[in-house]
Amino acid sequence: MTSFTDHDDLKHLDEKDPLRLVKQRFLIPDGVYYMNGNSLGPLSTDAKTRMDKAVSEEWGHELIKGWNTAGWYDMPKRVGDKIGTLIGAKPGETLLCDSTSVNLFKAVNAALSIQKGRKKIISESGNFPTDLYILDGTRRFSKGEYELATLDRSEILNAIDEETAVVVLTHVHYVSGEIFPMKEINLRAHEKGALVVWDLSHSVGAIKTDLEGSCADFAVGCGYKHLNGGPGAPAFIYAAKRHHAQIRQPLSGWFGHEAPFSFIDDYIPANDARKLLCGTTGVLGASALEAAVDLFLEVREEERLEKLYRMSRLFDAMIAEKCSPYGFERVSPPDPENRGAHLSYRHPDGYAIMQNLIAKGVIGDFRAPDYLRFGISPLFMGYEDLLKVTDILEEILKSKSYEAAQYQVKHAVT
Ligand SMILES: *Cc1c(COP(=O)(O)O)cnc(C)c1O
């Protein structure tokens, strides 16, 4: 492996970078190194322009006619299909709607609706909290029909048995960045008659994801992380076409009806994936997200992934060289291709170090008890940025400036 630690070498890499013009479309404040696209992607000129148009021209001018004239009504399917191309789905299998938490509830219950007689729901202990909480809610409200087993990730594959109704896993772990072998788990589940729901919140817009090639059943994911859709952007839900006819889901709102504008009393579900919808689309949020996704679709996936892996390898090598002497310890897998688009490290003073970094313009985040996470984005970061970040971090560690009182204060959102 070549270790680049020289500003000139990295500048040269940036000059040759086929994605360098894409980077200029992101509106990141001067002096900020943004390594938190895994929690909240940054604003692009594309999303800003589209948002302005949605407010002024569409809402402001078209008023309610916008549902037809500005394409608002079709947004769940139109934007869903665009996201679908990033995750290996066929047209008509992915819908933009609701939040990831709500979509997870719908997807899990849709899967359970075709798994009569099976009791067990399996998930990973240490999964993202909302996933475990939604499963706990599903179990509680089933009045004893289901039980939830949360297991260590190493035990999951062998725990799937003939009693298992649904396995619910996050493809890329939100802390460690470890990746579950999607196809292997799907095939094992299918062999035992179980179904799998994947949470792609840290996969979409980050790593290669092939739902169809992996024989996936159901999936959900987030619009405001790597997709850069804006704070609280709508999420997405996916169901493989082979399940559309049989599934039902409990949030049977009017947008999932066969004919929402017939205004009849009886709920008749749509005969396709639209039965997974619930209520009215958040059009402004969906507009920003659509523009952000369009930007992704302009970029060749191989170029994006090649840059991601190279940056991820470089950043980790720089941290190993400059920060491990000060007690930085990598939590993520060693090989860039076996981890998501963020790197996590442990340090006993992780919280204060991250606060100090943020004060110096390096925005990553902290997860209890002692994890520092750094998102790696091939779209809006360059190679030299990585060296600047690790120089700043090394200086903080060397001087112990993070011990100052102002960096110890705990904030509500970390
Ligand atoms: C971020 C994230 C979510 C977010 O759920 P919301 O409903 O948008 O709050 C869900 N699952 C995973 C794995 C996440 O990383």
C-alpha cells in the first residue's frame, strides 16, 4: 500500500479526481471539513435550487393544482424508482415515504402478514435503537403472537430456523461499519422459510447494494444520510415484486388505497407496492431529496466506490500513523471494502476530542460510550482534506487541548 502523507501528492490526486467538479456543487462553509454525511448529508446547489422552485413556483404559484401539474402525486413512485436504481431494485419496488422508523414498522408487519404460524423475530443486539424499539413495539402489540430474539451478529445465521418469521438487520452497522453478507443471510432465511427485512440507512448512497441480486424480500432506508436529502428528508421502503400480491400492512392510510380519490368507506389496498404507502407525501422534503438523488445518478458508481475505498484506506493509514500513539483504536473492519462509508475509532476521551475537533471545523460525531465516527464521502470531500483533518486531530491529541472545560459539556444531540 502506498502511504500518502504529503500535501503535494494528495493535491495531485485531487486534480486527477473525476469527481472534483461534483464536489463544487456542495455548499459546505469555508473552513469546515465535513465528515458527518453518515448522519446528515450536506446541502447541494442542486437541492437548494429544487427546493426554491418547489416553494416559489410550485407551491407558491400552482397551489393545489401542483398535485397534478408539478408531479407531486407521483413522487413516492418516481423518486422511489430513482433510489431503487442505487440499491439494485426493479422499477415499481421502491417507494419514497414516511420516516425509516415508520417504514420499518410497515415492512416488518407486511412480512409478518405472510408468515402465519411462525413466532420468532430475529435481530441483532446493538442494532440501531429505533430498529429494536420498533420490533419491541411490534411484539408488544401482537398480544403474545411474536417473540423477539436479539442476538450477537455472529449467531444470527445459525439461529434462523423453521420457527423464524422475520429476520430484521441493518446492512451496515451504524457504529462499526461492519457489513452483513446480505445474500448469504437471505438464502439461509429462505431455505428455512423465513423472510428478511434490511435496513439500508448506512448503505444507500454509500456502498454497493444489490437487492435483486441478493434475493432480498423487504428493505427500508434513510434519505437524509448519505443521500444528502436534507434534515428529516423522507425515507424509502422496498418490497420485492413477488410479495406484492399477498402482503398487507397495518398503517392502511388512504395513499395505500386502490383509489385514494374515490373517497369510499372501505379500505381496498392498491394491487402493487403502493399498498405500503400511508398518507400524504411531504412534498418539500421530497423535492430536495429528489434533486440530491439526481446528483447521485449523474455519477458513475464505479468511480464513486473507487474513490471511497481509496479515501477510506488513506484516512485510516493517516490515523494509524499520527493518532494511534495517543490511544486511538480502530473499531471498523481493516479492509475498506468490508466496511461502510464511515470509520469508527475508540478513545477514552472521545467526546471531548470530538467537541474540540468540531470547534476547529472538523465535523464528525460521537456515539456513547467512547466512539468517534468519521464519514467518508467521495462526492464532497477530497484527498487533501483527509490530511488536513488528521493534522488537526494530531495537534489536538499532542497538545491535549481537548482537556479544556468547554469541551466536556454534554449536548443533547451528539
Ligand atoms: C439513521 C437510522 C435510522 C433513522 O430512523 P428515523 O426514523 O429517520 O429517525 C433508522 N435505522 C438506522 C439503521 C439508521 O442508521
